[in-house]
Amino acid sequence: MFRLAIEEIEAWYLGDRAAFAAAFPKARMAALDTYAQDSVCGTWERIADAVHPGGSAAVRHAGWPLPGQLKHDWAERIGPLLDPARNLSPSFGKLRDGLRRLTGLSPASAPG
């Protein structure tokens, strides 16, 4: 099985809105209302618009290393809350299902 998570990692966070909302209870969820799951649209910018003061424009203005620091923070805060069964991201589902096949776990016996 071969999978690369590049922009998908942020799409995976948005695939589980409950985990996202739990990680960022004060997020401006309206910034995500027009997001189409797994679309190529500047996903990290959408997350920044929802959770960072000044949104993606402030992050771009600040420049490196802020984008990397924020992505690290998002991974630490959202990642542990993701529920594989609840995630609506097609790319996440392909990874999840591929790992289940490799490990011999059926969806019914797999945790989460």
C-alpha cells in the first residue's frame, strides 16, 4: 500500500468536524462552511481562517516559521481526537481501509 499525505492531512482534520470543533471550540466554523471535502482549495488557509487571529492573511504576512508551527499545533490538538469511523475525507478513508486490509482488521472489528 502506498499513500502520501501532503495537503490531505489538513483535509483529514476537516473530515472530522466534531474532532475539529472539540480541539478548537472557539473556531469560526463559518470559515469552513463552503469547504468541499478533499477539494484542492488551500486547505491549511481555511483552517487558519477558522482558528488563527487574522486568519491566513496574518499567517502569510508573518511568514516562516509560523505556518509550520501552526500545522504542528493543529496536528497535536486535532489528531488525537480524530475518529476513523466518523471521518468523511475520502483520502483518509482510503488510508484507513488500506491499513485495515494490511492488518487483517475488518471494519466491524476495527477500533474507531
